[in-house]
Amino acid sequence: MTRGGFVPESRMHPPQWMLDLFADGALAPREQVEVEAHVASCPHCAAEVDASRMVIGALSEMPRFEPAPGFPDAVMARVQIDTVPWAVRARRWLPQTRRGWALVIGALTAPLVPVVVLLAWLLSHPMVTVSGLWYWGTGHVRDTAWNVVAGVIAAAIERGNVGWVPELIAVAARIPPVVLLVAAGTVVALTFASGWSLNRLLRTPSGGVAHAH
Amino acid sequence: MRSGPSMSNVATIAATDSELVVRARSGSEAAYRELLARYQRPVFSLVYRMVRNREQAEDLAQETFVKVFQNITRYDPKYKFSSWIFKIANNVALDALRRRNPVTISLDGAAHAETAEQVEASRTDVASEDANPLEALEARQLGGAIEQAVGTLRPEYRTAILLRHVEGRPYEEIAEIMDVPLGTVKTYIHRARSELRGTLAHLR
């Protein structure tokens, strides 16, 4: 046997499966060469290879069949294709009227109003300056954020789930104070807006019907 | 005056399977139709030779395409589209064979026929005078010695041998389609060819 253990020495015949795969060119290149050398000098194996090649030839001549002419239409009739482009689908979610746009913009900007009013009120005091407010705000937000991070880490350590903590710390350390301040401001503003909306809703009688005059 | 193909049609025809899938996902009916045009014959031929009944093969080939198109968003582009569609077609055909009523009349004769003589004795001559010319031709082709011999193979051998020699797929892709190791595919194909040699020798 050769070192690969597949092709016997020249006087021994390769197994039939190997001759069959050789006929189909499906052996590894080295084995293909070795079997070819053997077949060239062995009429018995050459006859085996010819028999395999005859079967392969007959199989390769088998034609492909054509389905009925209406086949593509029959398939397409059964398939529900969403031919609406994504841009059109996205547009369905956008407001269709000026009033709708006004409502959306109002809803998005409303949370900022209390923040602006609060800032204006604070800055109306002679002791309060913009830089002082900024220093106080960023410091306060940073302290709060770190307290939250420390609390989360402590909780994770207590529960034994700390694998993601180093990643969280790395992410938190990269966040600029400005982003933290904006995020905190947004949260505060949204809280105010939610409270205000809830208050309005609770004061509005339910089940009322609006009539056109 | 008859106009030539539009630029978009030319682009669709020239596109690769992966590009067509991307377009199909964005809702291009032309892309779906081009995929159909490319694969309807290979898929139908495989399924037809598996179930050996034209009407059922049409239904199963349709089912294959419907499944493919309805799940096109799940197609993983790291595999060849042809592998994916052949895998679905093969599974659809195998399911049909499993469901098939054992008394169904086969073109090749009784399902229990084991030797070429038994196959020949129980074989149904489908080339009747009522059949249309195309079906009569196909029936004659299916009734040919090699088709008959292929029809006697176990379904997994049949799939492997058809994918290899009719569709010209490499062994690795056949392994992917059939979801079996490469060595198993080589065994299937070798055993199928050995059986075919024996059956063809008997039929001659």
C-alpha cells in the first residue's frame, strides 16, 4: 500500500469504489494520478472504469423535463409578493396632513418646553450663570450616572453575573458629559411631559363624542 | 415596430442569483420571474424523476417555488442559491414519497419489485394513445432503460445521482443539499452507479 493507504501497489487492484470514483474524477488529485497509472497497465481495472464511464455517460445524457407552459404564472399566483418599495411603506407611517406634522413636531418638541422654562427661570436669578449652571448640571449628572453604574455593577457582582461589567464600564467611560447631560435632560423632560399628558387625559371626560358645528 | 428588451430586463437576465435574491427581497417581480426561469426545469426534472408522476411533480415543483419565495428573506447568502432551492425541492419530493399511497401505480411497476425482471413484469406502459405528444415522449423517455434503472434506486441514491449527473453538481454541493457528510454522498453515488450497472446489465 502507498503511504495514503488507498491505492495498493501496482500488482494489487484498487477497490471497485475507488475505480468508480476515479471514473467520475472524484478522487483526490494524488489518488487520481495513482489510480490512473494502475489502470493504464491493468486490463481488468480498465474494464471496470469503462463500465462506470458507460453508466456515467448514460446518466449525463438524461434530458431535463419542462413543466407546463403556465407554470411560472401558476407559481406567481400563489406567491404574495410585497412589491411596495420600503420608502413607500415607510411613508405610510408619516403624517399625511399639515395638522398631522404639526402634532408630531409639537409632540417631539413639547418635552423641551419645561426644560427651557426651567433654565430661563434659573438664569433669571442674578446668582446663577450659564457656566455655573453647566458646571453644576454636568457634575450632578456625572455623579448620578456613576452612582447608577456603580449600583448596577454591585448588583451584578452580588448575582454573580459580571461578565458584561468590564464592557459596560468601558462604554460608560467613553460617554462625554454633554451626552449624559442631554440624555438626563431628555429623561426629565419626558417625565414632565408624561405627567402633564396623564393629567390632561385624566381631566378629559371619556366616551365623549365631538360633533361638527 | 417591436422594441428590444429594456435595460432593466437585460440587467435582470445578467444578474447573479444572489443579486436576483436581493432584488426579489425588495419586491421586484421581474427578479422572482427570472429565478423561476432559471430553476423551473432543474427543479421540475428532479422532482419529476423522484415521484415519476407529471401532475404530482408540477404540484410539488410549484410548492417548492412557493416555499422558496415566501421564505426568501431567510435565505442565507453564504450558501449557493441553487443548493438552497434543490434542498427544498428534494425535501418536498421526499415528503411526497413518504406520504404516497402504497397502491399508487408506478411507471416502473410495483414498488416491491427488486429485480429487473420483476420491474419489467409489473411495469405500466404509460405511452397510451390518449397522452399528448409531449407526455408520450416523456413517458417513452422515462420508460427508457436508464430512466427505468434510476427509478428503481432508493430515493437518497436517486437524489444524489440526479444531482451529480443530470444537474452536474459537485459532490460538496450535493452533501450540502442532502445535509449529509461528503463521504456519505460518495457512498450513495458509488452504490447507485453499481446498482445501475447491475440493473442495466439485466435489462439488456
